[in-house]
Amino acid sequence: MPANPTNPANPTNPAFPEDPVPAPAPNMAAPVSNRLTSADVLLSPVTEADLPQIAAGYYAAFPQDWHDMMEPLDRRPALDIRIARMAARMRPWIGASDGKYVKATLRSDPSRIIGHAGWLRPSATFPVHHWRKDAGEKLGWKEKYAWSEEEEKDMWEHVDVEKWQGLFEHFDGIKKELMGGEPHWFLAPLWVLPEFQHRGVSSLLLKDVLDEADAHDPPIPAFLEATDAGRPVYEHFGFEAVQPSEGHEMQMIRRGPAPKGV
């Protein structure tokens, strides 16, 4: 996921972009003439045909440090191979009934994906984070999609599986501690192409689910992980930081809209 040129990578915790949801708070807003609204942007479900673009978006929007940590240079193939392997790993996500995977496209150019949000619904019963290496076995994907040992090995061939698996097991443990069995939306994760960041695309992607959550009484909680740089943006949408962890990322929970003026 290469460094976002508008936001340098986080040297203390390369697992996260400096601005994972690059929608600006009001005092950081782009000029009105540059903002994109629902009149410009179409949100629609991700399809299997979209997966190569979705995978490419992670490489374009996330910091280089993340990729250097998870995909060591001495075993890293060409970018097109990395994208194809990630797209293969993502295939089960969009087939999961408890997931909501959304793409953002320009209405003037619907063939190009400029942003993406992946959510697990409040009804989700996943026992493990869907990014984990062992999700294929634990969630039944290996059997459902008839992955051979060679196919599954190829998907992860260039990845440092120990670091990857350890990170997402760590996240799972914290989320379980904080949320327990409480139904909630889980954002994992959201990206916007660098050239469209700070123009309102991530706000549209967030509001797509948060408005749905707020339609309930009381609102359905939402959970995510973020860095200090992303915190003000999330707070603008009502998220509150609840616990930093060893890697300096923080967990944030939202139980309704932010008070007016935040």
C-alpha cells in the first residue's frame, strides 16, 4: 500500500497510513470548488470484477512503510503480481453476507474506482478478522472456494505471514476486549486514491454506513482503528478514542453523531 504523497508514512507504526480516512474536518476542508458531492460520486457494491482495482487502491493509498514491513523487498515480485494475489485473497470478502463492500466512482467515469470502504455488519459472526492468514481455514473460505494448497500458498508467497498474522490477531484481541459481543459496524478499512483525497470522498463513504447506523434508536455502534493523524477526522463523525495500544494506533468507537460544533 505505497505512501500517500499528501500524507507521509507513519514511522512509529507503519501498519497504518497517517490519514487512513482522508476526509478533512471543517477547518481542513478543501475549497468548495474542489469538493465532490453525491452529485459527482456514485457509491455502489464491489463486484468480483472490481477486485484488481480495489487491491491496486490499497497499494496507491497506503504508506510505503506498511508494504515494506509486510512484503519484504527480497521476496517481492512485480506490482501486478502483488495486486493479483491480494485480489485473490479478497475474493471471499465480497461473497460474505455479513460484509458491506462499497466502491466510489465518478459519475462521469464509472469505470474508475477512486475510493473504497469495507465494513462488517452488526450481525457479523466472523470469529476472526477477515484480513488474517488463517481466515481461509477458520471461516471456511478454503473449502468454499476450493483453494488448493498451491493456490493458497501463491496468494501469500511474498508476504511476511508471521508479521501479518500477528498484527491482525493483535487487533482481534483488542476489539474483543472493547466490544465483547455487542453488535457493531466494523470499518476495515477505507481508502481514497491520493489525487482525490481531501475532497469529500471519504466523508461520503463514511456517511453511507453511519447514516444507516443512526437510523436506529439508539444508534448502532461503529468501531475502527486509527492513528493520531486520523483522529480529528473520525471525531468529526462522532468517533471517540478509547484505548491506544503498543503500536501507537488507537481504537475508536462511535455511538452516535458528534455533538454540533465538533
